[in-house]
Amino acid sequence: MKAKKTGPPPMRVLAITNNKGGVGKTTSAVSIGAALQRQGARVLMVDLDMQANLTNNLGGELELALHVGDALVGAVPLAEVILTTEAGLDLVPADFRLASYEPIIYKQKDYHTRLATALATVQGTYDYVVVDCPPSLQTFTYMALAAADAYLIPTEPEKFAFDGLRLVKELADQIERRINPGLQFLGVFFTRYNAKQRNSMHAAVVQAVREEYGEESLLPSVRRDAAVVQSQVHVKTIYDHKPDSNAAMDYAALAEIVRAKLA
């Protein structure tokens, strides 16, 4: 009998996505990445949003010679784009110039594989890659889901945010069928959540998610917490700013779930 091959577990790629902006997507990407790092993982953050909120959240107003678009068009290896931030998280940054790269990338053959191909070059260097997708379902989100092992959808308990969630799930299901059969839906979680809020729409949206996607897809919520905004002002992760805050504890719990589901 042949011995089973042993070695480090494969690098896991996690996309954080929602078709609607302002739902805590970037905050969640930063916080989950930082939580995974605190739990001992080697983490690479990838910013695919031309607004560069993830980049600014981790590094402030950086003067970038290179950004993620340069690696996606094949101009430079991904390793040449990676920066190490003060939080200790490695980052593939974005900036406003990414907007001009989208039509170029879209016209390339098998464009949807570009991110997966770039990430394959750092396999073995990281345990997790956390990708912050733009608030749209176009080229960069498509590439992220095509490259991902799994995705999470942060949302607020509001009607329009729920509609965005449905569109993301439909696109991801399409990509799973056609391109990436291993893509896993880890679930939905609510941000800026207040369980004590007496709001019929609030409760109705939570129940709608439960009914449409199943109890197992409804992940623990992240409580509304002023420490999140304060950490962004100070250009720090929630763990560097206030690690004992409610939001920090909630994101740590989410990171534990991510690790368990992707083990």
C-alpha cells in the first residue's frame, strides 16, 4: 500500500463580494484577513476595486508604481506587485488606473483565468488569499469568482442589499456550472447588525435569506460597532485598533468558520 502524500494544505482563495456598495464589503475583507492572520495563517489581500478602498484601508494613500492590473495583463509577475502593510498583511494593491485596464483584460483570450493564473505563482507562500471584489458583477468580480475556492456575501438587512445578494448568487452559480465547479458558497452574513432594532424590514430580510438559502448559509452577524469606523480613520485593522471590540470578536468567529469550511 502506497503511503499518502503529505505536505502543507493548498492555498485557499476567498472572494468577498456583493453587487451593492456600502454594505461593509471592504471592511469585512480587511477584518477577516486580519483575523485569519492572527489565527496563524499567512494571508495575501487582493484589491480588485478601482476605488481602492482596501488599499487605502490597509496602507493609506500609497504612491503606487505598480498595481493589480499590471499583473493581470501580464506586464509583471504578481510577486513584483505585492506590498507588505503596517498591519503585517501582504497586499496586491489597486488604484484608479485599474478602470483603464478592464476593457483591455476583457478582450484577452480566457480573461476570466487571469487572476487564477497570477495567484498560482504564489502558491505555497500563503495559506489564504482574500479578494475584495468591486460592487459590480462585471470583469473583475467574474475573474475573482472564477479563481476562488469559495465566496462570502456580506450584506445589510435591507431590501436593496438583499436584491444585490440574489444577483451575486446567480452569477456565482453560473460560474460554478461553466468554469469553476469547485466554487463553494460559504454563506451570507449581516454587517452593522443590531438584534435589538425593532424594524419589520430588518427582520423580514433576515428571514428571507434563511428561507431562500437555508439555515446553514446564514452565518453569524457582525454587530454595529463604532470601533470599525474609528479603525478606518486611523488606517488600522480592527485588531490593531481595538481587538476586544464586538466587531473584532464577530469577525474572528467568521474567520474560524471560514477555516473550518475550507479545511
